[in-house]
Amino acid sequence: MKRSSYLGQFTDEVANAIAGRLEEAGIAWSYKQAGFFTRIFFIGEWGTRMFVDAERLDEARAIAQNVQEEWRGDE
């Protein structure tokens, strides 16, 4: 991955599902997961932040949106 772009912040479960779809699509990705104390002391750090190959950001956004819609449908 030459340059990465911020994809978004997701619950750990949704981030895991998105990661699987990104892998299937061959899109390079990385993540930053907040630790226990960070989640307690910083309200904005509630989930997993994901980053993807900047050249494929639009495709990754579509994948993330589809996964989120699927997870909302399961509620």
C-alpha cells in the first residue's frame, strides 16, 4: 500500500466483516483498534478505525456501506 486513506470507524464486529470483504476484493487495508483504557477515557475512541489503499477508496467505501447495511438488517 503506497498511500492509505481513512475509511471510517466501525464496531469491532463490523470492521472484521469489512476486512474480509476487502481481502476478497484484493484491497490493501490496515486498522487501529482502541485499547481498553483508551475506550474508557476517550469517548470518540469506541471502535476500530480502518484505512485502505487510497487508490481504491471509492470501492472500499461501497464495500463498507454494503456490510453496514447487512449488519443493520440483522438487528
